[in-house]
Amino acid sequence: MHPIFLHYPISVPSKQINAQPYPTYVDQNNYYFIIPIQQEEDAIWEKYVISNHLHQNTFTNVTQPIRNIHNQFVTTVGKEKFLLCFARKKQTLDSSPGQKLAHFHQTGFQFPYQPQTISTYGNWKNLWVNKIDQYEALYKTYYKQQPTQPIMRVLADVFPYMVGLAENAVQYLNIAEEEKNYHMNDQATLTFSRYSNQCMDDFIWIHEIVYDHPIRDVAESIRPFLLKERGLDDKEFQQFMGEYLAICPLSSFAWKLLYARLLLPIHLFDKIDQYRDSDLGEKAWHRLVEDQVYYEQNLKQFFSLFAVEFRDMDIIQLDWLLD
């Protein structure tokens, strides 16, 4: 038994299971997760309120923090701080990815408060500009170091291209923000910091949830398909878009916001972070860079694929993406 259970007014779960990424215990239908934490009590309270809202609206697979015997969420064991969270495994018979994400966003629209610690709604421009500045500073640091750092072998030729894409994304975001055609699906909702189909996972980690425009998740759902040759012809992509749009149609503003986010090469920046934090091989990096050819080709065709959606919309494409 983990000593953390001594601090909680619950029956000690009888079985520990071999699960990642956190120690996990199970008692009947409830799964308990012991999660290391650095945040303070106030930030956890917000996560509790959000997870409680999701539990009340069918998303019982979201990890929900539990109060200890001192009526606190953060529990100290030795020199470490933990959250004890519980959830119930997602039902195997469930919606498909587009439907499930749309339902998650609709549930988030109904959240009655505006989160203070996890909101990025309306702040993309500042976040993107800061990201560009941070990576440019990092690149300059590596460039000046002697002997040359291994990471420079993968960045030397590609980094100016990445910065150019990111700056184009910021410029297009300016265009999107001038759009006046909004509707109810443009309000903030519960989303993911980086969506990778978590709605279809057995469990959803509450610390991955943020408060933002739903396009944040839609873009990350689409991005992997853009990295494939003829990815827009992929049946999974078309099914996802059809199912999502049937429940959550997009306004002119949302379509432009989506295009701006797809222009931002988040996948390349993320891969740099993986390269720095692990032993990611250069082959994986070069393969991703090579797939940018497909990415640009798919971006060129993106608007024409959804011609019906864009009817009567003042859509602008970037010159360098035009044939």
C-alpha cells in the first residue's frame, strides 16, 4: 500500500496495476492515480471544479483530485507533494473521434466559470511571438557554442524556415482577428494543451486541460494528416471533419483561426524539444522535415477541399502557398 492513502478518508484500494505514467490502484470501478505535483492549492481547486463539471456530464474518465483528511488536495509524503486523483475507465463502446471531441467541447461551453490559471483564450498572438523569441534566443545560444552542439546539425538549415512559417502564422492570425463573423461556437471552452486524441483514451489527465478556443484541438487533430502524402484524401480525416462539423459548425472567424494555427509549425518546435530532452535520432527529425513537402501541399488544397464551407467568406491564402 502506498503511504498516501493514510491521508485520505477512503477505503484503501486493494489492487495495484502496472500502468503508466503514474502509480495506479483500482477498487471495483474506481481507478486511483498518485500524481507528483508542484502547483499550489488554489490552482488545484480550479482543476477540481473543472473535473467535477466533466464528471457530471458523462466524462467520468477525467482524473479528479480528491481532498485529504485535512480538506486539502495537495498531500506531502516525505519531501514530495502529490495529488490523489480518481476516474473511471472510458466505456469501450463510445463515439468516434470527431463526435467525441465535439461533445467534449460542447460540455466545456457549459462550464459556468472562467478559469484563471489555465486560460489561453485570446492570447495566441502573445504566446506565438514569445515562442518565436525564445527559440531564436536558443538557436543563437547553440550557434555561438564551441564546439558545435549536435542539435545544430538538425537546426542549421531548417530553423530560418521554421521562424518564417511562425511569423506568417502570426500575420495570418492578425487577419483572422479582423473577422466579424462569429457565432456561439467561438466562445472559450475546455480544450487540451496539445490534443493527440485524448478523448478516445481510457483516461484523460486533468492537468492536460486548458481553457481556449475549440479550434486549438481541431487544428491538432488535423495536423498529422497534413504530414501525409494526400493526407486530405484520408478517410479518417474526412470522417473526423464531417462528424465534428455536424455538431460544431465553424464560423468564418474559426476557419481563419484554424488556418493560422495550422501555419504555425508547432510539430517542428515540439520535435526540437524532444530532441533536446531525449536521445531522439536525427533520422526522425529529417523524416519530419521531409514530410513538410506534404504539409505545404495539403495546406494549398485545404480551402478548396471545404469550398462549400467557405462560400461567401472572405478567405485569404498566403502567396507562397498558391500554385
